[in-house]
Amino acid sequence: MSNLLVKIMFISLGLFISGCGDDKKTEKIKNKYEDTSLTDALDLQMLNQTNEAMKKLDKNDIWSGYSLSKQRIYMIKVDNGKPVGGYLINPSHYVNGAEQLGDNEDQGLNVFRYDINVKEAYKSLSANNGNGIYSFDYKVSGEGYYIQTYDMASVDINSGPADGSIRLLSHELFHSYQGKKFTQSSDYVQEMNGYPIQKNLIALSLLMRDVMKDLPTKLTKQDALSRLEKYVTIKSEEIRLDSSNGLLVKNMGLWQEQVEGSAYYVDTMLGKGIFPYAVGVTFFGSDGYNLDLTFGLNAQETFGWSYFYPSGASAIFLLEQAGFDIKKIEKGLSPYAAAKSIVSIDENDEVRLLAQMKIDYPWDLIEVIAEDYYKQYLSQ
């Protein structure tokens, strides 16, 4: 996976975002038009990926009800740090100065070339402490658009298609969906810099990675339930060991698994669904999410933030494989609470299972790595 998601995940800490689209179905504004010459190979690749993502999500086999087909999107092409073109996807009315792509170029989308204010739009991404990559509710002709940049690295037409751009788009627009459909827990706080970084919690995070490292992969219901028992056991132990005043393992970590874990689940499953080479992609396998500090993130960023993406996504995948309706997570349910509702283990079972996991997985090595990472944290 591209590092694009990792690059921006510490910049945008807002929980739920709305307003970058609506439920109004957009149609092609012209019924008949001539072929056009408004794109290059990179643009066509981006548009094709966008259409493939829309078709895949519309099948409702990733997250029922979540769709890109009705979202207004403004994609800005960047070359060497400069905006060189833009495309409006799904406009609900004609925008003055925009040129509609012909059937030969539109890749099945309702899409217009729109370069008139591309410099202004690109500049807006960095305004007001913006992340420079994406934003919500950028106004074009009075209507809000989700706006995002793309370039060769995130779409990549030389060595083959890259998934960075389309996965970022689907991830961030899922947050917009969450703003409309998810119930937010009143306990949810986001305090990355206050999240407890303890040697024993680091070790449990690394154990979780080892338990979940092959996911997503097809499992039987019984295998999924067995893995969920391990997930519940590890999370329960994390909650028990939490030394933070705000009980952040419970009040932040569990809800980060709901919010960021579900978005990461969606973008990962989408990538696996539309890119043939992504068959072997795993939740914990990508740079920034594999809990390996050599990637460049420090311990606070890794174990107080990025950990929840793959741990939450893994739990959600297991819930789905176990036959649980993951749409219930929208109703203020954390993956941990959902898992506890379908596995039959008590505290004594958890004690025994944790002891068994320390035998079945390389716990001695995990503790050595955790000690090293904790020393790095203390030296920050």
C-alpha cells in the first residue's frame, strides 16, 4: 500500500465530517456529446480507479449503504508540487467553464475537466493548518465537494496501478458517511499525546499483531470466533493495565477502533477488491501499520494512534466472518463490545487464554522488542 494514508493520519484528528456530498443522484448533464481529448494516461488511470471503486462499493459487499456514486468529488492533479489540472466528478449541475469528458475518456463517470480555479483550490488544502492533500466541503459553484490531490506516486501508471489515491479517497469519504450514519459515543476522546505508552501495553499490541497478521483471509465461522476470543482477551488485558488518568485504552482506543478501524477496513477491502496484485495485502502488513518503528513513526504515534487502524479493522473483519452484522457498529458499538456479545468467555477463560497465547506466540521475543521500543519512547 502507498504511504499516503499514513502520511496524513496524524493531521486530521476530527471524528466525523459531513457536507461534502448529499444523497441526490447526479446524472450525466449532456445526453449526447463528441469524443474529447482532455486527459492523459495518468488522468485515465485515476478516473478508471474511481469508477471501479464506485462499482465495487455499490455491490454493498464491503459496507452496506456506503457508496461513492453520489459524492461530489474534485480531483486535482499535482506534478512536482504544482497543480496542473482538475476534474469534477458527479456535479449536480453544470459548472461554468467546465468541459465534460466524452465517452472515450470518462471511464463511465459523470466527469468534467475543470482547471479554472485549480490553483486556488490546491492552495486551500494548506490553508488554516490543512494537510495539503485533501479537504471536505470545498465550494465550487455554490456546492460542496470533497477535494483531493493525486499524482504519479499515488496512481502510478509506469510500474502498474497504485492504490494510494483511491484508498485514501474511500477512507476519508467513509468518515463523511460516519458523520451521517454512525452514533458517536459520549465517552470518545482523542488524545494521542496522552495515550499511555507502557512496556506491557506495547507487548500486547505486538501480540495482537501476531494473532491478526494474516488477516484478511477467508475463515470458517468457528475459526473467526476463536480469533475473536483472543482479540477480546488482549483488549481486556489492555484495559486492565491502563495507567492513564482518562482511561484512554477504553475511552479512546476502543472508539478509535470503531472510527478509524472501520474506515481502514473499508479502504483495505476495497483495494483488495479492485487491484489484482493486492490479494496478499493485510491489515497489519502495510508500512506505518505493522508496528515496526523502523518505518519512521515514533512509539507515541505508533502505539497511541496507528495501532487502532489494523486492530479495529481485524476485529471488524472477524466479526463479519463470524456472521455478525457489522452495520450494528454504526449504532455506537465498538468492535470490542460487538466481539464480547458473540463470544462466550469469562475472566477466568481470558486468564487461561492469555497464558496460552504467550506459549503459542513468541512472547519472549515480543517482550524484548517491547523493551526496546519503550526505551525509544523514553528517549523521545
